Amino acid sequence: MAKDPVCGMEVLAEEAAGVSTYEGNDYLFCSTNCKQKFDADPESYITPRTSDRSTTNAETDEFRENIAPTEQTGEKITGTATTTLPIE
């Protein structure tokens, strides 16, 4: 089983809607639409993506200051947390 590089869907070789070869590697696709997108710009699908927002040192330091005392005392953390992620 392979992963469609465009949508991430798992694809069986015998059920693939298409195959593209790029830089000596074969890529399987779940649909002709995904294959067309890949063929138009393969680099954008095989190069690891980086987040548009990187964590600054100040944010990391603030996190460490807030969490470190709890780790040192062994105090249990209770409650819930909510995270909002950007849609790409």
C-alpha cells in the first residue's frame, strides 16, 4: 500500500487511478485529479512542508517557565486544553 502524495489517502497498487514517476520514484494516486495536481508541481507534494508560523525563542522560554515548576514539584495538572490549528 502506498500513500497518495497529494491527499494522503492509502492506495493499493492494483487500484491506483494513476502512477507518476518523478526523480526515479513512482507515486500512486487515488484519483486522476490528484495525479494531475502532482504532475503540475511535484516538488510541492514531495518536499516536506514547514509551518507558516514558527515558534519563537520567547514563546518557548515562556512555555518552559510555566511548565517547569510543575515538573519540579510533581504536581498533577488537571483540566482541559483547546488548540486551534490553521487550515491549509
